[in-house]
Amino acid sequence: MADPARARKIADRIKVLVAETLEYRVKDERLGFITITDVRVTGDLQNASVFYTVFGGESERAATAVALESAKGKIRSAVGKGIGIRLTPTLEFIPDALPEGAAHMEDLLSTAKQRDAEVAAAAAGATYAGDADPYKKVVDEDVAQDDTGISTDGPAGPGDGQDVGRDDHR
């Protein structure tokens, strides 16, 4: 089993080599606008999974898959010459599900945005079921105040002329 760091470096190198080979050496009309997104190599460096995306519809994806399968030998040969290890890994081309997942996420976000707008429109004309402030505040207007502004009713507190914190029972 190879070192994981070495396997990662070989996978990165394979990614570059496959992309260059597809761009400069493979001349196939069926090959669409392809992007190599990732390469994963097994621990023994014998197999490489090459993930790719294709810009366009389903027909472009299918044609690109056929073109990749027909050019697999040429691509593997270029990878073998470029990485310089004893055994050239077999290549497996796998369409990446990243664009479909991103499109699905975009659909979900637009649906959520539309529902938020509907809720905001419904809430714009809404009023409270009861009072605007459901927490009533007790206001006692019957408390009499003398001309100094000190309350004569109610419990004694600091500033009422009474010594609250003082202990006279020594």
C-alpha cells in the first residue's frame, strides 16, 4: 500500500495529464466541453477513478462518455508516460454528480425564497390577535405623592426617608 500523500500526488498528476491529453491529443467530435473535476487512486496505485463534468445536455454527456471510452487506451498511455511509475493504473471515467446536485440546490433555494416572499406578503397585512403588547404593565395611578415627590403609599425603599439597611437593635 502506498503512502496516502504519494497517492494524492499521483492522483493530482493524473488529473493534469488526463486534462492535457483530452485537450491536445484526443481529436473526437463527440468529446464535449469536458472538465476533469477529481481523480481518486486506490491504495495500491493500480486503479484510478477519473471524475468529469460535461457542459450541455444529456446528449452531450452521453456522447462524451462514448468518446472517453473509445480514447481510454490513448489516455492511459499518455498517463503512463507522464507519471513515471512502474505500473500504469487503469482508468475509469465516472460522470461527476456535482452539477446535478448544485442545480437541485438552486431549485430548493428558489422554492424557499418564493415561500418566504409569500409569507412576507401574508404578514404585511396581518394584525395581532389581541393587543399589540400582550404583556400588561400594572400602572397604579392611585398612589398619592406629597409635594416632595416621594410616594407615601407602598413599600419603603431607599430614598424614602427610612433607613432600610440599618440595624438599630444592637
